[in-house]
Amino acid sequence: MPDVVERDVPTGEGRLLHTFDSGGDGPVVLFHHGSPATGALLPPMLSATSARGVRLIGYARPSYLGSTAVPGRDVASAAADVAAILDALGVPRCLTFGASGGGPHALACAALLPDRVRAVATLAGIAPYTQDFDWFAGMAAPGALRAAQQGKESRRKFAETDDFDPSVFVDADWAALQGEWSSLGADAGAAGSAGPDGLIEDDVAFASDWGFSLGALTVPAWFVHGELDRMVPVAHAQAMLRSCPTGELWLRPREGHVSVLSAVPVVLDWLLAQYP
């Protein structure tokens, strides 16, 4: 397992982004974490990237793990942050993927930095809010996102009494959290114990205008989704496929929101196949 280097990267706006870097001179893959999370590079990802000679980079979005807050940030703002990280680490171009709440931010980078981000994948990613389909249908616990639609104060008030609903995870998810992906649960807990600000900002951004269109993507995109997902229903992946001219969809009929991460090695192979 590679030694991960952590550092704070300045954005040029007086802000800092906390980054994680596995090092190496192979192709670079930049990972966008879920909501909530710290951006840390978890053991299953490091094992898969190390086996493929990949340099894996992650970072904490604003308001997570010491990364400077950006009140009112939208999804598109991730592109400028990633450009600053790539510049600071001397990376001219990369591949990217995001899991769950990281999916929209990965797509923002692919859409807005096509000269630097050569391909993108999402796992269990959420779609832009729209009335073209029932965005909330099939969510076991939609309360946080419904509150986020009303703005930050509404979402913050919801957080004061919000309790985790275990029904959002199916049996396959719980098995993953008790096995290979136990580090994911620990990381989410660490992020949550630091306060709700990062998650609140994420949710408000998801339920608002993202600041870019999926129709603007020109690089290959792959949407990977578990058909049993009760946190972000499969209709979100299907909607993104309809909107994205370069998209492909891989539905996994036995997977939920967490267990779909078992596809990470295959996703990495797909990303690497797109690398020039």
C-alpha cells in the first residue's frame, strides 16, 4: 500500500484545500468523495490503484476536513478547485471519478475542464434536480434534500433533528460496510462528527442549479449504479444518461448504494482505457 501524502493546497483566493496524494509517476486519477466524507483515500481504492500503477489524488471539498468553507458554493465550483489542485501538484491532465455525492463534482470537472480531465465515471451518483422525472421517487429518506430545496437555513434546521435512517441501505450495503468497505463508514463518521456544514452545502448544491449542463460534456462518461439503491435511486443514472451525449450506463442488479463500490476496479480499468 502506498504512503499517502497530505497537504493543504492554496486556491489563489485565500482558501486552502486539504489533499491526499498516493504519489507515483503513473496516470493520475482524481477521486471525489461522497457526502459526508473527508476525502481520504480508502484502502480498497488504494489497493486497486496501486495494482494498476495509478497515482490517486483526493481532496476534501470546502467545509470538510479543514478545507476552507465557501458559503453558497455550487457543484460547478469544484472545477476551479480541481484545477488549482492539479496546478499545485504539477499534473497536466487526469481521469476522474466520484461516488455518491462526489459524482456531480466529478462531472463538473469533466464538463468544465475537458482539456485536463480526459474521462469521468460516477458510482451511485445523483442527477441534477429536474421536474422531467420524480427526482425524489424511490429515496428511502428524502427529507434532507427536500429541505435543501428551500435553501441553506431550511437544510440546517433539518440537520438539528435528523437521524440516520438505516433503511437507506440494503443487505448488500451492510455487508460491504462490515467487510471490504468498513473504512467508508468510519470515514463518513469522522466527517459527520466534525459538524454538518460540508453535508449541508453539498445537499443545497445538489438541489439547486449545478452551474453547468450534462449536455456540455465532450469526454467519455460512465454512469455505474446499483438497481437496489435506496439512497439515490437508479432513475438518477438513467436521467443522466439521457442528458449526456457521451455517456454510457452500467446497471448492477444486485447492488445498493455502498455495495456498488465493488465495481471500482472495473471503473479504473475503463478510465485507463480512455487515457491517451
